Amino acid sequence: MITVFPARIVHTMDRSRPAADAVAVRNGRVLGVGTLDELHAWGDVTVDAMFADKVLLPGFVEAHCHSAEGSLWQHTYCGYFGRRGPDGRDWPGCRTIDEVLDRLREAEAELDDPETPLCAWGLDPIYFAGDRLVARHLDQVSATRPILVIHASLHLATVNSALMALEGIDEDTLMDGVPKGPDGRPIGELQEPPAMALAGTAFRHLFRALGTDVGIWNFGNLARNAGVTTLTDLGTASIASDSLVERWQRVVNDDGFPARVSLFHQPGVEVGPDAVAMVLRRRSESTDKLRMGHVKLILDGSIQGFTARLQDPGYFGDRPNGLWLIAPEQLAERFRGFHTAGLTVHAHCNGDQAVEVFLDVVEEVLAEVPRIDHRHTVQHCQLTTPAQYRRIAALGLCANLFANHTFYWGDQHRELTVGPDRAARMNAAAAALSHGVPLSMHSDAPVTPIGSLHVAWCAVNRLTASGQVLGAEERI
């Protein structure tokens, strides 16, 4: 059975035939594109006009997201921008601290067990002028129930006093990423995963949904709703677990699951031959719909969370520099083993100082172990400079830009994080392309909603949420 779907226009993304009038499908696979007469030449066809007034595109590739995009919807969303869940429900944005607290009160009222933590996600205090949401605000929701709210960046969390008392987070807690107030007590913000893990029971409760059947199906359904047919889960520890890999295999390989998934391994402190062997084994277990065998390293944090590592002059307003999630002196050891085994490594580098450290390591290791077409990739590239793009191209690296930042945080970057001059060159797609860097772009969902058309719109227009153009020369 061959079905031909005529459309207003078909954009094929194929240089030899960039546009067509219709698509022919046989047994669930595209057979060809062309005019109706050309496609009738395949034989006995049925014409289905359901897309006759629509524009058709190939399925999108989401080059950097996380399966938490599906699983976090099992908790309460309290982000600044409105969002649509996998079930189609629209969640209005929380535009003030009071609106955040009201939503948390509604969620808290639905919990029966007083010991169950209240977990929420999507928060970003940088949107609230003048007052940063901290523990004393969450204490207004509950003075007894532990509350954990993960930020939109996934690099920070805010907790209430009850949670800190339960987990022993106090003035004696000595860890980078646990800021304290003038009284010497923690303010309730936990910066980066080691600090967030101090949230103990609530932290485990929040992320217990990761890798569940419901979370994976939600992940696929959100992709389907946005026209995405390939998902790159860029950083999950799940492929180290046989039981979790079996679950991913069962769900993604189901005929009804609407996308292909590439699962990256995000190693912890365990590096060496065993970690390399595990990733190689998973690569051999890949299927047509579930791919494994790539690695993600996280060097620094989030610019809007002030935890990314920046070169001089650092953050606007003389804030302290961010946090290293992998110490620079340890990076070569972590990178070398995966590279030598022929695996591809993607490195999270939001700040330009993190990019510089990664490029130095790649250059060092490539000199020791040359590899053709390795495709190691710099992820996010928020502040990557033209000089660094020249090095990226020379080293055979790729870049994957977080184009959505221009819209979601462009105003804040210009006014609060890095100032107007550096904000104008953030996510510099035009500069990357001018230096011949193989380029992709992403949503980093759930940090921003999955949706490739919006990612492209951001790169083309570079408009902030307030409607201002941020770096016109970097539009593509």
C-alpha cells in the first residue's frame, strides 16, 4: 500500500530536491518526494489530502535535551514562562515570587502525608527583580514539610528551613555551592549537584521519577508534539544500570514510542578502564531506535545561575567566578580514556574559561593519540570567542549552541550577568559558521521547552523576551 500526501509545500532539506509537492509513504516509511504525477509512477497509490494546506518538514533532531523533560512533569511546574505538559495541559508562568508561593501552596495542600517532600521545578530567581527567592520565602509555604525547588537551569535548587534542619545543612556545612547570609547560616540555595545532593530525601524523591516508564513515555510524547523524531539525552547515568537500560530498551523499542533516542553516559568520579568498557558494551547493545555509546563531561555551571566559569573580566557587577564541576587538572585524565577507546565526548562548557580548558585538553590528548573525524563537541558555547571558534575548527571539534538563551535570558545577560557587549556575542552562530565549525543547536529541555522551530527562530532573529535584538551581527 502506497499513500501519497500532497502538501502546500514539502521542505525536504535535500539540496538535490529542496522542495516538493507531495510525499509518498509505504509501510510507514518515506518512499519518495516529488510532484503528484511523479509519485503516481510508483504504481497503485492512494491520495490522502489531510496535509494539503500544510507545510511538511522532516522530523527534527533535538541535539541536546534530557529525559527529565518528561519525568519532571510528575512534580509541580513553577517557571517564569508558561509551559505545556505532555498531557496537553497549559501551565501559566509564575511572574512574581508571590505567584510561585501560591502555586506551591496549592501543590502542598494536595499532599496527604506530612513527611512527603514538596518538589517543584522550573524556578529561576534571576527573573524577580530586587529579591532572590530563598529559604525564608519557602518557609511561608510550610514550616514543617521539606520543600525542594529545582531551578530552570537544573544547576541550582532552593530549599526551605525545614529541609535544611532535617538534612543538617547549617552554619557548619562547609561546601562550595552552599552560600550563607550575614548571620553565617545557609540562605537555602544549593548550587550545583554536589550541594543539591545535600537535600537528601527530597533530592532523591525529585529524581526518582527519572528513568521510569511514565517519564520516558512523557519524554517521547513531548517530542512528538513538537515534531521531534530524534532525541539526544545528553547526560544520564542510567546506562550504567542494567535494569534501567532494560527499561529504556523496552519503552523506546516499543512500536508506539514516537522517537529515536541517543543516550549519553555522564560519568561521576569513576573513570578509567571499567567506565570505558561499560560504555563500549552499551554501544554494542544499541538498536535502531535506542543508541548508546557517547560520553558527556560537565566542566562548569550556569551563567544565569552565576556558576559558569568566565574569563576576565568575569561576571558583570564584580560577582565571584563560578564553580568547576571537573577540576581543570583532572580533565585530561577523564577525557583521555574515552578518546583513546574511540568514543565521542561532548563537554558542557557554558563559560569561555571552561571552553579554553577543554580546548587545551583536546589539543594535548590529540597530540598523544591522533584521531580522524572524532567529532568531540563543545556543548552550549554561551560565551565562546572568535579565537576559540578558530581553535574548535582547527581541532576538528563540533559546537552545539544553546540558541534559546537569547530569548529566555538575553535581557538578564545584558543587564545582570555579563553586560551588553559580551551578551551581544552569546551563542555566536554566525561566528561559528564563518570559521567552518560544524554546528548544531538545541533547547536543553527541560531548561527550555523542546521545540526545534523555536530554537531556529532564536538563532535567526536573536530577539529577547522584551523584544530587543541581541547581537544583530550574529543572526543567521
